[in-house]
Amino acid sequence: MFCAHHAREHEDKLKEVAVTVVDETHKLHGTPAPDAER
């Protein structure tokens, strides 16, 4: 697991050896669910 900054920095090398790359960066910028939905 890498933070987005380091994943982007090493993306080419990671893609050479990774079976799967999952980028969930979009989840960091979303609006949190209301307390009732958590």
C-alpha cells in the first residue's frame, strides 16, 4: 500500500510488478456520509 503521492512517483515501476493497482484517491475528496448513514 502506498500513499497517492508515492504511488504516482513510482507508478511505472509498480505497474511492471503489480498484479493489480487500485487507485482510490477519489475517496479522499468526497463529502463524508451523514452520521446516520455510517
